[in-house]
Amino acid sequence: MKEIRIHGRGGQGSVVTAELLAIAAFKDGKYSQAFPYLGGGGERRGAPVQAFCRIDQEPIRLKCQITEPNNLIIQDAGLIELVDLFKGLKPGSPVLINSPDSPERLGFNDSEFMVYTFPATEVALEVFQKPLVNTAMIGAFAVLSGDLNLEALSRAIEQKFPGVTGRNNIKAMKKAAALARERFGVMKA
């Protein structure tokens, strides 16, 4: 089972990120679930938020927070200094951080995790003229993980955001996926 924990701030779309990953996995014939943790003021704009997604080939019976994720998506690099984001993360696990800086520049020189950075805010600003990073992060994550195909993600986005909003989010996701292939050298999605 793939267990993904998403960290962001209220208003950044972390919960929507988890939902879109789960919907895409379901559309790709997998079992999935997504849910938020808003405790501690997460319902306020800007407060730290966690969201979770599980994806598996078999039915998922667990109904609890993800305390030992296989993957971590960090939508705001500013949280690295504020929250213990890596708590419970399995050694060797991939971590995707929204940042234009390199992992080394963020202090991940000898990390026990596979840390990748991606300029999702820049992609979002190009597409939306606003820092709406969630679909850009999803595109990069799909390429990095190889677990979700872009067609299933496009259908999930269309379902969640019909019309122009959906088309723009698909554009951001695909633009991010193309850039992620260049940056990470991964061609799975």
C-alpha cells in the first residue's frame, strides 16, 4: 500500500491534493482513500494542515491517520522549520518539496530520505497568475512516483473542477509533469 502524507497551509489545497490523488487512483482501477487532519487550527487560512491519501491494489481497511508514510508532499517549504514534517517517514522514502531551491540549499545534504524540490509556485503563477500549487505538485508527484498516470489525473481534475477551472488545472498539472520529467529524469507517468 502506498501511503502519502501531504503538508501545506490552510488555503493551499492540501486536502484537494489528497482527494485528486485518490480519485485518479480510483479511475485507474485502484483502491484509494483521502482525508484531512485539520486539528490545531488547520481550518484557518495559513495554518499548518495535513492531508492523507492511501492507494492500493487491494481494498483498504485502515481508517486512521498516516503516521509512517511512504511518500511526503510538502506544498510550502516554510513549514520545514515549523513542523516535524519527517516524523514517521520511512528511510529512503521520496519527499517532494515545493521550492525553487535545491535540496542541498534547503539543508538536505545527507538526508536519509530521497528529497526532491520542484518549483510548483512558479508553474502555478504562469498558469493561474496566483500561487495555486496543488495541481502542479500532483503533476510532479505523478512523474516522480510513477504510480499515477496523467490521463487518470486529468479525469480526476475534470470531475472535481469542471469547465475552465478544470482545463487550467489540467494545464498546470501537465506543465509540471513535463518539467518534472526534465528535472528528475523520470518517464513513468
